[in-house]
Amino acid sequence: MADLFKQSSGEEIDKVVYLTQGRVAPLFEPLEFGMAEKMVLKALSVAFGQPLEKVTAEFKKSGDLGETAQGFRQDRRLADSGQTITEVFNKLLEIAKSSGEGSVEKKIYSLAEILKNSDPLSARYLARIPIDKMRLGFSDMTVLEGLSWMVDGTKKHKDEIESAYNVRPDLGFIAAQVKSQKVKIKVEPAVGIPILVMRAERLKDAADIVEKMGGRAAVEPKIDGLRTQLHFSRIRPMAGPAVRQPAPTASSHNCGTPGARAGARLASPANFEIKLFSRGLENVTAMYPDLVKAAIEELDGDEIILDGEAIAFDPKTGKFLQFQETVTRKRKYDIVEKTQSAPLKLIAFDVLYYNGKSMLNEPYASRRKLLEEITKNGKIIIANKMDVVDGPKKLKELFDEDIKKGLEGIMAKKLDGVYQAGARGWNWIKLKSSYEGKLSDTIDAVVMGYDFGQGKRNSFGVGAFLIGVYDQKSDSYKTISKVGTGLTDEEWRQLVASGQELVVSEKPKNYDVNKVMNCDVWLKPKLVGVFRADQITKSPMHTAGFALRFPRLDYWRTDKQPEDATSLKEIEKMSKLQKS
């Protein structure tokens, strides 16, 4: 990969990086190709002058559109047109942007032109891109390390490059910066481009937490919602695609009109731009119109980035709902109906950017003070008044109070701590309740594959499934358990439905699996579940080196990327923390 990057010009390298990911834009931009296998088969038929029936038959033999394209391109003795990376990228970008009447045919014929003018090996990979099946196994971390190797043949620059990526998780942008500046890059937050969220470490003892914090700590309730980053702009368009608010109508959720907020500087509704991102960098703005409305009514400033949790509440009682209810809001359909039955509140707990200034390196106490100043109208709320403790007794009292309220626990934050984008650091520590002496926390794990069912489960098609955790050191997924119990019939059906789109013909290259744990069906690393277990035990059978004792599914975590699942390093720490 480093050799490829070296050969790429400064104008090409961002496009090369996007294409290795099978994309034409960073992950946070909702730009997809909108092509199914049948459309690509038609493109192959057009490109190589073959009957669709013949192309389909060849595809059924291999099960791989890439191999099918390569085979037909080799048979057709066409001259290589010499199309460049930039030309191919721009044509693919046009396909992704094409919409409306006639767009299906336009996509097919545009892809056919690209394939016809490609050499056989290029055709193999170009046919896979529109259906998201590149099969290269290049994760973001692989690309970042490749950029370090491009500089001087070592990985010593990876941490510096990764730090920049955490603030601006756009692989193409970062690659172009490294190519032009030889690593010495400084990246600031930009409104409209998500920042990778900071995460908390775990400890099980109040005294240990206070000691780790240096004797004093801020304490907040731990809210179990959908991690949401809000980007607000009043003065200029944001980077990338945005949701621009229309002028208000009788049915509009837009409340940014004069008089809507006493004492705040207001602009025309058309001047507001709002974006909302999940922890997995997905643009969820369209799903949460109630949060867009709240931001317009609430925020006092020109450019603001907030970090928080979106949580559903009962409109009749005002009480917050369980996570399982909140997660139903992450949907693309029936959005208006859901905003009425389960409206959302954003509970903000940090401000990352304000009016042209990055707040990432400011102490937490300063960020919290600013947050209180810009959220005074109650539309976006802060969990409660920040408590500062100087001993374990008070921290434990606050913890017990929040547990009685039905919350998960507390978050302790170092008063002078910075916001460590994309990192899990000791500036934040969470303390959660134990579960009757069992493992005191849940584990987010990735479904790697499944085995066919027997008996009743044969009707679902799944009898057990393999789960794993992410090991950043080796950039691979390591197994930690097979799960065959603890799911309702509906949860089994949901697993099968979700898995159908993720099936791959062979074990992904970044799966580290002991042969005895091989599955009948392998899935791309995409589906994340939250699991409880009685214990974490040592295991020679699982490549994580650990296994979950009596694992059971809590719920599916649709707002998390697989790399955000519990890491191997965290499993090691949790094993030490669990009660004997």
C-alpha cells in the first residue's frame, strides 16, 4: 500500500485512498452508489457485448462479480484506453450522484463505459466497488500505517497521523496532507465534519477513580442513549453535504424566527445549517428533526460542535425511556410518527468547537462552563449541575443516587483534562453498577459468522454465531465466544435478516480464527451486539485468549461501527476488574 501511495501524485492520492475503501467520499458523507448486483450484471452485458443470461450464468459459477468482469474483459481483446485514476474516480462519483428519472439506466451505461475501457485486473475491482464488496481488507488503521510507511519506510509516524485523523476522519484529506507536508500536519476541527468521539476507561472502585483523577474530579450521570455529535453553523455553509433548513411553514419544525428566543442573536432560518452524526460517523440529521429544531431554538453562537447523548422520552410523563426504546429512533422511515411517540432530547456533556476556536485542548472545567453558557434555554439540556468531589465517599454517594434513579452509573472527568478525540483515556472514567456479582459491564462484540441451525433453529437458518472483538495492534478481529442461547425468536430473525446483506464467500482476511471455531457462513464485520456474561475466562480456543461464560445478547447496537466495539485491550482490563 505504501508503494501505491508513493506512486500516486498529490492530486491523485485522496482518490486512490477512497477507492481502496470502495468509496468516492469519506464515510460521514451519505453518498452511496445505489447499485444492486442485477444492475452491475447489466453493465457487464453492455460493456462486453454479451447476453445478460450468459453473464448471469458465469456469475452464478463464481459468486463474484469481480471475477466475472475480469473473465469477460480477458475474452474481449479490447485495447486498454489508458484511463487515469482521476478519470475513473470522477465517473464513479457521477454514478453515485446520479438520481431521479432515468438514473438507473445512466448508472448502468456509465459503469459499462468504465469497465469496457479498463484492463482485466482493474475490471475485477471496479465491478466490486458499486456493491461494496472490494474484499481488500484495508481498514482505516491499515491506511494510516501505510501513509507512515510511505514517508520513510517505518510506522513511527502512525500515531501522529492517527491523531490528525481522529480530529478529521477523512482518509483522503489526511493522505493528501501527509503527501504534501511529510507528516508535519496540523488539523483543526471543522464544523460539518465529525470528530471521533472520546471514550472512557473503566474502574470498579470509587477510591481508585479519585486517585487516578489526582484527588478531585467532576462527576456526571452516565446516560444510556445514542451518542450524538451536533454541528451548528449560522454564518457560512459547512464542509460537505448539509441539511439546510427551509423557511418556516405551518408544519415546519424550524423555530429560528425573530422572537423565538429572547436575548439571542438570530438569523433567518435559511442561514442555519445543522448536521448530526452518530459515533460511527453516520450522518443521522434526517432521522432526528426534533434535535435539529432544538438546536435552532437553543444555541447562541455562530459555529458550535457539541458532544452528547440523544435519549428518547415519554411525551406524557417527561421521563426518559430505556435504550431499547431510544434506538428505535435510528430509522429512515416513519420519522415524523416516531418523533411524536418517542421524541428525543439531546443531553450535551461537552463542547468541542465554538465560534472559530477548537476547544479540544482546553481543560474540561472551561469546556463545561462554556457549555452552560450556550445552553440556557432548556431545548438542549445538561444532565445536571456538575458535582466536584474530592474524596471517594462523595463519589460513591452520587453513584448510589444515580443507580436509584435507574441510570447506568456515573462518569468521572478530570477537571484539567483535554478532550482526547478518538481515544479511550484516563481523563474520563466510568463506574457502572455490578450485576449480582457477575461481570460488571456489557461487552460490544462483532458478529463474524454463524452456523446452520438444528431443530427449531433450522427455521431461522442460524443455530449459533461467532462473535469477536477488535485488536487495534494487529488490525484484526479475534474471537471471544460462540453464542447459541439467550435470543428471542425475533432476535434470531433479526440476526438472519441483517446477516443476509453481509454474507461473504470466504473468511475475511482480518479475521483471526482458530480452525475449530470456523463457521458455516462468514459475515463482513458490520453487525455489533451488546452482550452480557457471567465472567470473562481464559481460553486457548479463542484467539482473543479469553472467552465469555454464558454470553447472552442484550440488544443490537446499530449506532456503532465494528472498530468501536470493545477492544481486546479493554477485555484484558475487564478481566482484571471483574469480581471473583
